[in-house]
Amino acid sequence: MANWKSIFEKWNAFEGLDPKLKQELYTLQSDEKALEDAFYKELTFGTGGMRGVLGVGTNRMNVYTIRKAVYGLAKYLLSHAVNVKDRGVVVAYDSRYMSREFAVETAKTLGAFGIRTYVFESLRPTPVLSFAVRYLGAAGGAMITASHNPPEYNGFKVYNEDGGQMVPNEANKIIETISKIENELEIPVLDQIELEEKELLIWVGDEVDNAYLEKLNQISKLDEAEYKQDKDLQIAFTPLHGTAHDILTRGLKQLNFNQVSVVTEQAIPDPEFSTVESPNPEEHQAFTMAIDLGKKVGADILLGTDPDADRLGVAVKNKAGDYTVLTGNQLGALLIDYILTHTNKVLLSNARVLKTIVTSELGQAIAASYGVETINTLTGFKYIAEKIHEFDSTGEAFLFGYEESYGYLISSFARDKDAVQAAVMASEMAYYWKKQGKTLLDALDGLYQKHGYYREGMSSLTLKGMEGSEKIAIIMNTIRENPFEEIAGHKVELVEDYLTSERMNKSTGETEKIQLPEENVLKFVLQDNNWVCLRPSGTEPKIKCYYGTRGTSLSESEDTLTALKEKMNQVMNDIIA
């Protein structure tokens, strides 16, 4: 990329620059460090697509970076898919600032290539977008969202014709095209009115929603008689100011979960997410208002979805009458057990569970106890979607896919993580256990007693800007060149380097090939079923460290987890000190 100052000067001299961005650019000129951060690099595709802070500059989300990404998408689709112009691209958006505007900009840019765009009339969840691509037979899709990031963020996720997020070999072709664009400020677009007149912009109503809900109906594991009955389960639900309210409440109602109370203040789409510190169901503070409502109505289960409704958090009443928020790994394990318990045993030999390399091994242990194989993928649900697509030709049957960061998929009619599917299945599962006088916590304890006490965690180090990116690279390179012999007193047995696709046995020195795409990830498998995994985030200025432990008691597992976290945090901070 050219010197950031020359890029800034090009933007500053552009007469047609968006007036709001022009004003922001003028303001930034008094702060050279902020100006540098806005222009020193370009936003690129990571594990969750393109995501960044809203504002002026090549390193920000704005109409010009959107047009640039869409230009790359259009060129890619025209070269790699058939009948693209008529099949078109589906676009959905969430409740964030500029989401609808970016959706229209996507259509305006695609329209300049003669490609039809289907844009939803109002905000929709990510899984509905994934389903819509398949339902409408589109050549691809785009979702305008920054998931659970703070209000100043937005993003652009790109989908292939299978309804899954594009994997690196696809995204890299888009990036290659983008890199050849000489001036993102002059990418041609069509006017919205012209698009509508030429039927290059089609507004999508509730047809897709209704088709999605029909599919949702079919995931239930209840027999027909029980399916039709009113369910004695009190549910409290918060969409955290996002997209899930309408479709999730409809989904629960059609399965006759009629005792659903919604956190009214958080049912309203709000780009500021004004009632929470972060609209992330992974964080317990996001459940504060849901817990208050749950206590009022005596809820058995609390459901919380993130703004684009691809992640689900669940809390359940404990013996003290308060609520315990389940981790993503815990809910995933419970769902695997429930689904496998209620699946015809004849089908299990060919069934597959999919999870990521940083997801708990408890799910794999549960699946193995049913004779079901678990397949690991790299981090990012796009890899799970890719594997499901492979099953279409191998004849293997997808049964369940999940990742530790609260993403689940029960049925492959959508090809991205789906909080709506997961919420309906979690409610059904809670109802199943309630009939037996148990809570989900009781069921989880039963799994621990049978398979071992698994605990997982994650810590991260945020390092912003160009200097931060360099420090993250230093951490990864230093540890890669000097791999651990032990971590917090736990001997390293295997070193897995996903950048070189090699797994080394520390005792024998023997190596084997890892049959996964290359990615900048290091995993250390320790004695006694413990592990540590280092991975730079693809969409945020962070390096993340994941941990997994297994003990004969919960306290043993938690002690090991604490020791591993403290050691890794010390190591990372010492490297960049």
C-alpha cells in the first residue's frame, strides 16, 4: 500500500467525497496519529469477513470501503459462478449505524455490473440471510453486521452460493481483485431509483421468513402428540437490541412454547445498544435485565441473542434460585447429548459432529459414547459450513456443529451459526429435562460425572494500530521459534502448528501432516487432556489464547485453567515488554 499520507491526500482532494466523511476528515487533520490509523492500511477479510470502526479512511467502514469490497465480490462471482446476473446476490443487515445504507450501497455497486440484488425490507438475522441465499438460488450473499462488537463498528460478511461464509481460497480471490483497484473513490455505482426501475434491486418481504420458519419447525425431536401440546416452560428472552425478536418469538410459538416473556427495553433495535456494556451474550452483564425479568416471571431458562442473531447465550435457574449462565462449550455439550439421545441409532454410524480446534473436547467425548465421529475444523463457522458442503458428496450426515463462542447449527438448511435454531432446541431440551425433574445444570453435572470435568477459557490481549499488529506478530513468531516444553508445570505432548500444517510429538520428535488449511495458529496439547491454543483474531486487534482442561473434579479443572491463564498472560506480556 502507498504511503498513508498520499492516500489521505487523495481522499482529501476528492471533490465528490461524502459530506459527512469530508467533515470527519477535516476534524482528523489536527490529530496525526488518528489520521494515520485511518489510512495506514486497508480493511481485509478475516475469519468473520471485513469488520472495522465506522468513519473516514481506508482502515474504516464507509461507503467507499463497502464499494471496494463489493467490486471484488462482483468480479469474483462473475468469474466463478454461473448465471450470476439473473440469480443475483442476497443482502441483509442488522440494527447498526449505516447498516441499511451499506446494504443499498452493495446493491448500487452490484447493479453497475448488471447483477440483481435482493435486499430485505428491514433488518434480518444472519442465519436468515444464509438460508435466503439457498432458498432464492442466489449466486452469493452479503450480511451487513459487526456481530457483537461495540456500537462504533460495522462489518461486511460475504457468502457463497451454498449459504456459507466464504473460505480463504474464495476470499483470497476477492482480495486479489480488490488489491488491483487503483482508486476506491471512483468505483462506478448506479442510482437506487434506476436500480429499482430496471429490477436490479428487489426488496424482499416475509416470504423468506415464512419458508425459514417451516424448516425450523422440522428440527424438533418431540413426537407429534407432544409437539402439539402447550409446553410448561417459562422462557425469558432478550434480543439485545438486535434482529432476533420477531423470528425467534414466532419460532417458539409455532412449537407451542407460549410462556415467553421478552425484555421490553431490549426488544427495540438500537445501534447504541444503550442498555448493555456490550451486546454480547458471551458476557454475563448482557443477561442482567433478562435475569431480573426471569426472577419476576419464574423463568426456567433465559435466552439471549447477539445483534445479528447468530450467537446464543443461555442461563438456567440454579438450586439457589438464581441464574447460572452456561458457557458456549457447556451448552454445546448439552445439545449434542440431547440430539444424539433423540436420534435413530441406525443413523448414528454415518452421522458427524463438527467443532473447531478451540472448542471443548467434552462434546467429542459425548459423541464418541454414542459411536459418532467428531471432526475438527479451524476457527470460524465458515469451515464448518465448508465441511457440511463436502458431506453432500461423501454421503456423511451432518448432525450438529458448534464453536466455543456461542455459535451452533442443528440443521443445515442454514449454513452459518444460527441462534434461532439453537434457542428453539435449547428450550425443547430444557422442557425435556424439566419433565424429569431436572434442570440443564443437573443434566450437565451428569455429563461431567460420566465423561470427566471439562473446563475451558479464553484470554486476549488487545493491541491496536500498526504498532499493535507488529507486537502480535512478534508474540506469535517468538513462541513459534521457541516452543514450550511445559506450561504451568504441565508437560507439552504435542505441538500443532497450523501455519506449517505440522503436528510434532515432543517425546519422539516425529511429525505428521495436519489435514486442515494453513492458518496462523499454534496449539500445545498437554498431559492429562489439557491444552493451550494461540491465535491472532482475524477481525479485531487482538491475540487470543484459548484453554481446555479436564480433571476428576470441577475444582481441579478450574485450578489448572487459572494456572494456564496466568502463565500465558505472563509470557505474552514479557515478550512485548
